[in-house]
Amino acid sequence: MQTHFIAIGGSAMHNLAIALSIKGCQVTGSDDEIFDPARTRLSQHALLPDETGWFPEKIHKGLDAVIVGMHAKAKNPELLKAQSLGLPIFSYPEFLYEHAKNKTRIVIGGSHGKTTITSMILHVLQRNRIATDYMVGAQLEGFDVMVKLSDDSPFMVMEGDEYPSAPTDLRPKFHIYKPHIAVISGIAWDHINVYKTFDDYLEQFRKFIHCIEDNGKLIYYESDQELKKLCAEEASGSICLYPYGLPGYEIRDGRTCIIAGEQAVPLRLFGKHNLLNINAARMVTQQLGVADQMFYEAIQSFKGASKRMEMMFDRNGTTVIRDFAHAPSKLKATIEAVREQYPRKQIVACMELHTYSSLSKEFLSEYRGSMDLADKAIVFYSPHALSLKKLPQLKPGDVTRGFNKDGMKVYTSKDELQQALYQMPVKNRCFLFMSSAFFGGLDINEFVRWIDRHY
């Protein structure tokens, strides 16, 4: 099978390209920019294009499939050539569905926790030697790739987000997968560049429920009242509903334990949002034949997905954590978790505005109260990111008013942010870095090394 990727450097796209190459397919690709980790990983698998740019001559009648990433534009010259030749063209979710249409499909949706829940499911299945294909949005310990495709696995576990599939297919990705088992972890308005109102955003989850196969199962967070109402109203009579909530837990000697009957299950994670994620994952694996005792034995060794409450340093009274949180609800949940886990430490919470939603002036008020539990709040954004997204420039005062957090500092320069961090005392402090990007190139690993050397 010969497959060409238009915009091969995307997070999901490059992983799918690697998965197909491992499966034995001939894979080529193009992109106008490719950054790490995609660049390094594509190079390791001999899939990195020789040069950046779009090359219509790469498109020929011998291709069995052309897969188009969201980064490509509708008038991309390679896409236009593929269309003119009448080649089979897929968005990557369409391609995944075609691969998995004869498998039991498990799709994890919701505004938050998708990657973590998916990762937990994969971790537990692996520990219990249950084969599955998958697509997950972060690198996992013990897994070489973020996408696996096989001919014999009975299951396909997929993280399903609500962002459009491709420039030529604006359907949300999770509408395409048609799950037999679905999870919705909660609904909090996001992607305002696509969904201008909460009602418009909510509609995508209504449609997702309608996409569940007959006699399917819907696992949902019962304390989200909007979601609870949606599930009750929209799930057809053939769909079995499985609500979940917060399990009983204790924090013993600085470690969170789930209370399961008379058993205390020690975890490497903490925070109520992660406990909810665990319960969602448990209910999914139940449907796949994993008994609760087997689940709890496996989940004890789960360390988390990359950049999801990732512990980077924890010695001599100083803690450094990196997290993917960027939307208001995620930001608030992460800081609450850290506050509960480290009640006696000063929390320095540093977050980056990087997504279309977070960089929109009209959306900033959604962040009000999200950083209130931090002792010191820092917000960074890059004017260059605003220019690339063709958004109006923000003023630091716009950000300050939106968050409404006393004493909050706003930085637009990576160097100024770095200088401020290196001038802070570190004893008895938890530094929490939250971003879906890279703080303009700030080297958090070097900051950790600096702490280790000096303290």
C-alpha cells in the first residue's frame, strides 16, 4: 500500500505515518514546517521529507491513499492534484475509521481528560495482555508509538476530539469514529474560533451521542449537569448509560490512594480530575473484560501521559510539574489538585495563552477565578503567536482584567519570564508550568537543572 501524507508533521499525522510504515506500507509526505518531536521521530523512521514545502509531483496515480491534515489548506497544490487524479483522499480520522470499521471501537470524548483516560485504558490493557489498536494524543511510557494499527486486534481505542477533521471536512473528528463504547468526560466551552457560542459547542456532543452504534454504551461524568441532561435526552433507547463520579480516596503520607472496598490502592497520580479519569477508564475496561481487581493492580503503576501532571523535580522541598492545561476548566482543576496535594507549599502557577480561544480578547473573561488558588500567578503569551493566528494583538491589561487575579504578572517576552523565574526563591515552592505549547522556547528542563545545582 502506498500512502502520501499532506501535512505529515502534525501530532496525529506523523504518528499515523509511522504506524503505517511499521505495518509495512510505503509512506511519503510533505509539510511546510515540521517541528520536534515530529521532526526527530519522522527522521528516525526515514520518513522526514528531504525539504519543506508542497510538491504536486509527489502525487501520482500509483497512490492507494492520500491523507490530509488540518494544517493543510483547501487549495493546497498537492490536495488539488490528488483531487484532479480522482485518488482516494482521507482525513486521518476517516482513515482510522476505515481501518477499525470491523473492530469494537472505543472513543474517549469530552472537553478535558481525553488523553489521560485513553492512556489509562491502554496502560491497563497492556498490563493485562489484551491486544488493542489505538490512537492517543501523547507519548506513553511503555509504548513506542502513539498510533498502532494491526489486522488482528479486536479493539480500537481512540481519543476523539471535537476539532474539525480536515480543511475539506469540517466534521468534528469524534463524529467520524461511530463508537460502540463512548466516554464523555465533561463539557466546557472551547475552540471558540470554530464554535462561536456554548450552544454551538454543545451541539457537537449531541451529535456525538447520536453517532454511537446501536446497542452501544455511553459512559459519562454524572456531576456535569449539562452533560447529564444531554445524555438523558439524546441517547436512544438502545444505548446503555453508565454514569461515573469521584471514587473514595485518601492522601496518605503525601500519596493519593483510592479506597476500593477495604483496599487502599496507592497511585502515582493525584488530583480529583485524575481520580475521575481513573473511574472513567475503569468503566471502559470493565466492558472489555477487565475485572476491577485487575484494573486496580494495573493502574498503580501508571505515571501519566507526557506533559499531563508530569513530575519533573521533587526534592529538597521544591517541586516542578509540567501540565498541558490551558483552557479555563483545565487550568482550575490542575491548580486545585496541586493545592490539595501540597497544602503547605507556595504555588507558583505559570500558564501560557496559546490556543485561538485563549488568545481571543472576548474569551479571556472565561478565565476569571481559574488561578485564584495559586500563591503567585504568571501568564505568558507571545505576540508572534497572535500574528501567526491572524488575531488582534492583546495588551497585558486585557489579560489582567480577564483573569481578575490580584498580583498576577503578565509577560510577553520569554527572556523576561525566564529572568523572573530565576530570581525567585525556590525553597518550599511548587512551580507549575501549564501550556499546550513551549512558553516561547523557555527551557524548563534547564530551569530544573539550575534548581538541582544551586539548591
